[in-house]
Amino acid sequence: MAGMPIKDVIIKEDAPRSLMLEKHIEYIVSYQSKKEDYEYIMTEYLRMSGMYWGLTAMDLMNSLDRMNKQEVLEFVKECQHDCGGFGASVHHDPHLLYTLSAIQILILYNCIELIDVERAVGYVQSLQLEDGSFQGDKWGEVDTRFSFCAIACLCLLGRLEAVDIKKATDFVLSCMNFDGGFGCRPGSESHSGQIYCCLGFLSLVNGLDHVNVDMLGWFLCERQLPSGGLNGRPEKLPDVCYSWWVLASLKMLGRLHWINKDKLIKFILACQDEETGGFADRPGDMVDPFHTLFGITGLSLMGSDERIKTVNPIFCMPQHVIDKLGIHLQLL
């Protein structure tokens, strides 16, 4: 009896085979002048993270100086609430996701002093629950993504002691599954995005020794499909963003060599738009800043193009920025 057909994509013979770096730079730069466009307006609800994606990509492509630094910093300052957290945009409710993006942007520009750091620390602190988990905001959703965001924020600010690390670690470990992976809460399905968050968390608190490295490494390398692309969990299509979630996780585990780099590079490059620049989730789809960042970071992790700076596998920021902060990271 024939097995289930594998969900995958076919890369066309005329797909891009080389990195069009200048086009990607122009693609990100063009967002500064598209504030009246429908796409720009409809993404207001994630603006802070969108800016982080674009700015980080530009820094990795050695072109951060082409962005309007003053405009960016003014926007970030305006988004901090009295509680210390940051919203996705001005007048949007604060959330841990956007608080991390805001802090990452300020660290990128070496301008963290522009905000009230103590209030930001207090906001993160206020979201930890008795079981060690973190809410994303005051409305109460719990997810291991928020555990990572909280600890990443505090680590970048040099204030890890502000929360209960032991309880936070116990909660993350309670989300580990039989396959070695992690879900969003205890008992939830393993997913590459959640695995990245949990490994990133454990790296920051020196807890990677709790992980079954080979079992989890196997789960992650099995995400590679015949096209070379990676998916987030079984029976899903490949997506350029998993070039980050999966590869960064394998990097933390010391198992990056367990995937076929040449095939993955071919898949990533095939997701470029030769006319506009930018990367899509899959070949032939619409490009966006999210997938553009993770296409670039995936290539950086594999060292496939010397024009791209080295990316840090935990913070998804240029390594030189993290080096300046002197942050200790556990990598296996």
C-alpha cells in the first residue's frame, strides 16, 4: 500500500539561484515611503515587530544606515505605556511580543537609555504567574513564546534577577514532549517555533542540559523535505521562516550539520522575488519583511554568503551587537 504523499513544493528550473542582496536592501528601504499603502496600513497591529524585522535584516546586510534612525526611535518611545510595556503601534495595548521587539530595536541602535528601563523591567516582572509561566499581556494568554520573550527582554536589559528563573524554567520543561520537542503549554503538540523559543529560553538560563539533544535534533532535521525547505511540524508545507526556527534550534544544539545545507540554500534562494526583492514563504508567493528577515538569517546561519553578517541564534540579532553587551549564552 502506498504511503501518504509528502506535502512539498516543486522548485522550477528558472528559479533564482543567487542572492540578490541589493534588491532586498531596496525592498526594505522602500517601506519607509509606503505609509499610505494598503499593506502598510493593514499591518499596524504588528508595526513594532515589522520594524524590528526590517531593521535587523538591514543591519545583517550592512545597510542599517539607510534607514531613518530618528523616526524609528521617536516611534518606539511613543509606544511605551505608563506600565512600562510597549504596544505594536501608538495607542495599541502593550504586549510582551512588542516589548521585546522595541528593546531589540533600541539595542540595535545602542539607544536603550531613551526609554524608562525600570518600568519596562517592572512590566515583564508583572506578567509572571505563580507556576512560573508568563502571560503575553494583561488579558492572560499563556504560551512558551512569552517565556522566551520575557527572559530575552530581561537578558538584553541586564536584569534577569527580576523574575523567578527556577519557576520559569520548571514551566518550560513541563512543556517538553515525548519526541523531545516543546509545545506552547504542557501537553501541546511539538512545533519548531515553540522549540526555538524554549531552547532560546534554556540557553539564556544555562538550562540546555535538560534537553535530549539527539532526539530533539532528529525531530528538527526531519523537518527537511525533498525540496530542501523546512516545515514546522509533520505533514506541513515548507516555509522560509523555518529556515530560522529550525536552523537556530539546531545551532543551539550543535546539530546544524544534520540537515542538507545545499538543498536548503537552493530552496531559500528560490523564494526571492527577482523584480521587487524580498523573500516569500515559498517560491512564487508574495514577499514580505517577515520572510525576508528569516531568509537572510537562515543564509547567515549556514555561512552561505560573506556579504551577510553573522546572526546570533538566540536573539535573532547581529552577533556583533550581542558581543558588545557581554551576554553569556549556552550553546551545545
